Amino acid sequence: MDEQPACNAAPSGDMQSIVGGGHSSGNPDLSYSPPNARNAYGAGDGDGNALKKTLVNLVPPATVAVIVLFWAFGPRSWIDNPWSIVVAGALTTIFVQALEWFLERHEGWRLDRREFATDLFYVILSNTAISWASSKLAEDPLKAAKHSLGITTEWAMQLPFILQVALVIFVMEFGQYWMHRIMHDWRPFWLTHAPHHHITQLNAMKGAVGNPIELFLISLSVLALFDLPQAAEFCAFNILGAVSTFAHANVRSDPPPFYSFVFTTIRHHSLHHSVKYEDTRCNYANSLILIDRVLGTYREGESAIVGQDERKRLSIWEQFIFPFQPTIAWIKAKQGEAVPAAN
Ligand SMILES: [Zn+2]
Ligand SMILES: [Zn+2]
């Protein structure tokens, strides 16, 4: 996108020292040592300190493990309830949001009331209007087409539970990866995605913040074409939500390679939110960073200072009208031309 504003931001390595050094937690044992994840286990630390850092870094993989165990072995009455995914998703978000209190990554990303209210608004919007639109305009027609064309994927019903979950994660993420990449490559779609890049700090619920058109587009998937048990789908949705929430959260967990090679982390995604537009052209996968690694769009690094267009924070109204700004500007220009003509 050549049209993007030129930014004078320092390289992301320097950004870290600008914001990251101000952490003022009362517990010095848990102070974060960015930007290199290996520092979390750094030489010179006491054994207790290193153990705490290891445990903190294991929080995201442990969360995913608990989610898998719940959906695989939880009480049937809970698992089969259609509202269980809403409750599980909400509890996961509350858990990660609460971690920001105890394991803050950057003081500059600390949540205030305005940020919290905005984030909450978008979480509710995503779980109501966006979810409804996605179901009525995309999922239901796709299911109807599948039915009328006689498409069946009985083989998917025969897979082991964990492979069914992996299949859902891959189908969802592969679609989202390409949608996200197109949004960065094609201006009409970028105009819908740019508001998400205008956020100036990262927090647990920030993944839900964006223009409603973008939120709808990114929700589209071909998953409805597959026959799969509800528990496997809900497990995958819960994992994707947890990984994405951690990837946006102000939490100083830097998960070990067995997790970060496959799943997107805050390091990967904060780099994607860099001020410098060229630095955002990487790490597109919302949750499955493995796709970026395979398709050559992975980049190592992280950024503590985030936000497009010289870090201009947008209000909810500005986020809503953002894609229409060129049209509004064109109409205003036309009106400006019309006024002298009328005289
Ligand atoms: Zn993006
Ligand atoms: Zn994001």
C-alpha cells in the first residue's frame, strides 16, 4: 500500500526501551525483560526468579491445555449446551483480562476506563450483531447449498477428537490468514481493516476492536461445509479465541517454542501492529502463526509502541465511518466546486 503515511517511528527494537522500561509493579521478581524471549530465562537470575518466569511463560499453553481437556472430557450436559461456547469464551477473556493486572507487559498499554469501555463495546458487538450477520448472511446459505448439492464429509466425523479440532483450527485460520493479507494488499479492504491498526495499545479484548465491515469479513469461513461434532468445533473456537486474546493482551508471557512455533503470540502480533506500516506486512495469522512460517510472511520481533497514522487513536464513530472517508472527502470536494459555480 504505497498510499500509507510515512512514519518516523524508531525501529521496533528501540521502541521497546521507550515504553517497556516503565513497568512499576510492586513485585520486582516478575519484571519483564524484553524484547528477546530468551531473556525470560536469562542468565544471572536466581533459580526462584527463573522458575517464576518459566511459569508465567507457560500460562498460554496451560490455558490451551485446560480448554482441550474441558471439551474432551467435560460433563456432557455442559458440552452439548449451545450456550457453552459463549460462557467458555467469556470466561477465557475475563481470565486473560485479569492477568493484565498481575502480569503487566507494558505500562503504556495499561487499561483505562475509556479503553475498557471501547473494548467491551466491541466484544458485545462481535458476539451479537456481527455473529448474527455472519450466521444469517454466510453460514446459513452455505449450509443450505451444502445440503442441496448433497455434499457430505462423513470422514470428518470419523476422525479422532483432536484431529477434528485441528481441522477446524486450520480451516478457520487459513481463511482468516488470506482475508487479513488481502486487507493489507487491497485498498478498499484496507480501509475496513485500518481502524484495527489505529489502536494505540494492546489489551485482552482488542482483537474485537475494528470497523464492523472488517469484523464481518474476518468472520467468514467455509467451515459450514464440513460435518463435525459440536464439541470439536466449540473446542477449536475456544482455543482460537484464547490464543488470539493472549496475542493482543498486555501480559508478559513469552511462551516456549513448542507453543510459539505453532500459535501466534503477543510478540508476533505486536510487531504486526507496528507504527511503521512496512513492519505490519508480516505475521498475518490471527492464531496459527505456523501459516506465516510456511507461506513466508513470518517475521521475528516485537513492538511496544503500536498504532497507524502516527498513533492516531480513533473514536468508535471514527472507526465506523473510516472506510467511507474517501467518499465523504470526494463529496465535500464536489460541494466545494459547486459553491463558486453557483455564484
Ligand atoms: Zn492487520
Ligand atoms: Zn490485532
